Amino acid sequence: MIKDESFMKAAAAAATNWLNSRLLHGKSRHVQFRIAPSLLQCCPARRSQLGHAFVSTVNLSSTSQARHPHDLSVDLDRTKQAHALLTKTHFTRTHVGHQPHLGSAARVDFLVTSYIKNGSPEAAIGVYVCAREAGYVLDCFTIPSVLKACGQVSCWRVGKEIHGFSTKSGFDGDVFVLNSMVFMYGECGHVALARSLFDEMPKRDAVSWSTMIRCYRHVGLVEKALELVKEMHIVNVKPNEAALVNMANLFADLGNFGMAKAMHAYAIRTATGGYSDENMGVMLSTALMDMHAKCSNLAFAHTLFDGLTQKNIVAWTVMISGYIRCCKLKEGADLFKKMIEEGLRPNEVTLLSLIIECGSLKALQLGKQIHAYISRHCLDISIAASAGLIDMYGKCGNAKYARALFDHIENRDFFTWSAMVSAYARAALIDQTFYCFVLMRAEGLSPDRETIVNILLACAGTGAFALGRRIHVYLNKCGMNDVILKTALVDMYAKCGDIVGAHVLFAEAIYHDMCMWNAMIGGYGKHGCGKEALELFREMEESGIKPNDMTYIVVLQACSHAGLVAEGKRVFHELVNSRVLVPKIEHYGCMVDLLGRAGMLEEAYEVIKSMPIKPNCIIWGALYAASKLFKNSKMEMLASKQITEIGPRSSGYNVNVYNAADRWSDVEEVRRRVTNSRTKKEAGVSVIEVAIRG
């Protein structure tokens, strides 16, 4: 085995010979002198020997971009070459005298950092494991990088081992190491451990606070994150740019226009000393753009966008995605064309972001145009982009296109299979969903939580109870029993007719979140168990969980189906007087339906007149159906008049109204308008299970 000192001398000699040979053959222009000399001069002493060693093994060609002097990372292939060399010569314990060699930690740090920057965090963790097995003494520069890799792949067990190793090695007082540990626990979903570590930190800087805010946001605990922002302000910690970016992302998730404006003002005051947006960095400006776009304030977002002196691909992506998200598809498409005209080609991240937005908005035509752009420009569609396109087509209800794309993928991974299963599930194609699910399992891949939830929703929507119970058995075998899956099971059992089974699952759950309460209350309502639904509603309030908009909708529906008029009025009165929630059109619709079913038509009409928003066809349709049921011709004509004035979207109601009044010429006119406007009526579907035993 070559000793460290002889290896370094040999490497330096090889480097000299290599450079001389390049000069001799007139290829000096292919040597990136801006990197190598500055790297050797500017790096700390512990890295200088590493730089000499790797000049000989890594080809610094002119194709490489100039890097920061301290950046030792190279591309993936050359990182693997360097890794192979070190594995062959140095992953054994070698000493000079009684001390480990000076450059050992630096070599490990080089490989870990390079693997992370090249998108291979698993390999970075593997380097750490080999180094520990070889007995290398690692320093506080390597540990944060490995913890970052653990966070990226949610490898919290290795992260926990690193936590113990750091404590034994005396790094538990290093703020950089502790910040990385908080990040790792947060990314792995263990927010309680992250907060406990954060509270025990002897010294916290702006990065510590920013990381903890990010952890809460990562798992959706927005209120906790807001509390931490307030606490950070109270203790007078001035956030850096990264902290302000995390705060902007937090307020983007809230979607509150007023709070977004306040955050923008705070960013100007903190980052620029109170001057203007022009003095802010590109990263912070882009985060604020994204925040305003997600709060449906495109004017503010575009002002920031126009103020950027250099618009990078991230800024363009945020702005285009914002327009798509706000349903301004034409403006988004025009901005996409303008970006291309200015010579900036979209990268994979940009295209994937736009595809995701199209799927969320069910903008099928724009999604097809983006897919066509990728195909027309012969861009290599990665597995991630393919999965995104399949998911987009699935969300738009076009399982045929999704399957065609899926069939053309040679190396299908977990994400493509999950997207295909979810696409079939969203289209309520139960047989294809389970066939694809079985094939996925045969490939050795286990569906994730989101895929299982989509399957259960499909079972609930089509009444496929036997197949839903099979999924339940599969979840029990796999040990997947978190609150989201439990909620989906409760909803499936209730909608498939087994309210007792739904209640058993609800009672067995250790933790009940808002969605689970709503699912159980809604299940009772659908089965006409109004009293049980109200009792559960009061129990939820007593447990300290505040009802949301959906809670009041399912409670009012339960009262309507069970004929509990007085109780429904009381619940609606609570909602109207609430300081937190504002009644929406769905709540008024439930109230009109409740009073209409009870024959209280005049009172239902008074509710409609008191609405602060314009009633839609569903509101008037509920009053019309109740008027027809109780043979109140005056109210029936009033409701029918309002329905006909709403327009083509209420054509179904119009036809029924005119039929009832024997106004056949008007029926013909309505049908002619529907034909000319090419409005398609959704076909009704009935589904039954035949000879299936769960």
C-alpha cells in the first residue's frame, strides 16, 4: 500500500508531467489555469495537498466552467474516478507517526461535496460510511455535508448515527454542525427532534432560525412557523437573505395578500436598509415574486420581475407559473414565447414546473403545447419529466394520453409507475388501476402514500368496496397507518356503505386531524345519522380543534339529510358570527337546501336575499326543486326566472323548468343554444360490483 507522503509526491510529479505534455503538444488552451492555480493558492493549508493530488487525476478541460477558488467539486464521472482511486489507495487506516494524515478529512470532504453537487446524495453517504469504517478522523467541514445528503434522501437513521458521532467527537457546540442536524431532522419529517435540538443549541444564528422555520413549513405546520418568525423578531435576530427567502416561501403558502405585502415591506427594510426593491438580491426578489404570484397578486409580481436587471431562468419560471396558476393561460404562454425569443431556453426544472401547474389547473391544451415543445425541439425527456407529464394528463382526466406516454418509457421507476396508477385512479378506471397497481408491486416497487390515497378515493367514488378492503389489508401488512391514510380509509368505508367500519377505524386512530373529523362527520351525514354527526362535531370542538369551511359544510349537509332544521340554523348562526371564517356560497347552498327540504320556502328565499355574494344556479336550483316538491307555483316561477337569466351553464335546469311549464318552444331554443355553443353534457354512469369477494 502506498503511504500518504509518497502518494502526494507521485501525484505532484504526475501533475507536472501532465501539464508539460499538454504544453509540448500545443494543447495548453485546454487547461483551465483559472481554476487550478487559484485553487492551490487560495485553499486552506489542509486542502492544498488535496488540490495537488487531484490535479493529476481530474481532467480540468476547457469545457469546465470557472468555479469559485474554494470549490473543489467536479462532474459526476470524474468524481467517480477520484472515488475509485481513493478507494484503491486510501480507504485503509494509514498514519504518519502517531497522527492521521493531514489530508484525509479533506479527501472525504471533496468526494461528499462533489457527489451532492452532482445529485448523488446516496453516494455521498456511502463515502462517509467507508471513511468511518476505515477509521478516518472527520472534521466539522465534512459532517454538515453528509447531513445535507441524509436530508435529501430522508435517511434519518444514518443522520441519527452522525448526530451521536458528532456529540462524541465534540462537534455538538459547533453552530454549523447543529444547523445541519436541524435541517436533516426537518427534511426527514422528524420536526419534534429538530425543535428539541434547536431549543438546546447554546448559540443560534440567523441560519438556525431560518432552518427551523423551513422545517415547520416542510411538514405543513404553518402556524408553528409563524410563531417562530414572531419569536425571531422579538429576540432581535436580523434575518439574512436565506432566512428572508424561507419567510417569503412561508407567506406564499399562506396565500394571504395582506401578509404578503407586509412581508415584502419587511424584506425591503431588512435587506436593503429601507430603500427599494432594486437593492435586493436576485434570489430574494424571485422568492418575493413567487409569494405575490401565489397570493394572486400578479401586478406586484410583475413589477418585481420587470425590475430585475438580469432575469435568470428561475425568475422566468416563477413568473410564467404564476400566470398559469392564476388561470391566465394566454399570458403565461405569451411570456413563455417571449423568454424563448430573448434567447433563454427553458431547462428541465422550468418545463417540469409548468407541467405541474398545468396539471393542478387541469389546463390540458397548454400541457399538450408544452409536451409538443419538448418533442419538437428533440429535448431528452428525463424520467422525472415523463412522470410529470403522465401526472398532468392524469389530473386532466386523459388516461389514454398518460398510458401512451407510459408505454414509451423503457426504464420505468417508482415515480412513473405511481403517476400511471394515480392517473387511472383519478379517471375512476378501477380495473386498470388495480392491474397497474399489481404490475407495480411485481416490479418490486411499493406505492407511496399519495398513490394509495388516490386509489382509495377512486374506490370511494365508484363504490368498489371489495377492492378498497384489499388495499386496507395491504396497508396493514406494510405497516402504513399514518393519519392521512387512516382518513382515506374512513372516507372510503363511509362512502361504500359501511359506516360501522368507518367508525371503528376512526375510534382506533390515535391522532385525529381536521380531515379525519370531517370525513367521519360527513360519513354520518350521508347515512342520515344527523344526531351522531352533531355529537361528533361538538366533541371535535371540545378537543380543541377549530372547525374549518369543510367542517361546516358536512355538518349542514348532515342536518339537511336528517331534517334537523333547528340544529342546522344554530350551526349556520355560529358560522355567520364567527370571527375567523366567512360563509361561502357552499354554506348558503346547504342552508337553502335544509330549509327547502323542510318546506320553509319563504325563509329559504330570505337566506338567498341576504347573501353577500351573487347566488349561482345551484342555489336557485335547490329552491326550485323544493318549490316543485311542495307545489309552491309562485316560488317555483321566481326560481325558474332566475335560473333562465343565469345563462347557458344552467341549460339543464332551463330545460326542466320549461318542460314543467309546457313551454316546448323554449325547450327547443335552449337545446339549440346548447348545440351551437358546443356545450357537452356529462353522461351519467352507474357502476356495480359483480362476483367480487374482498
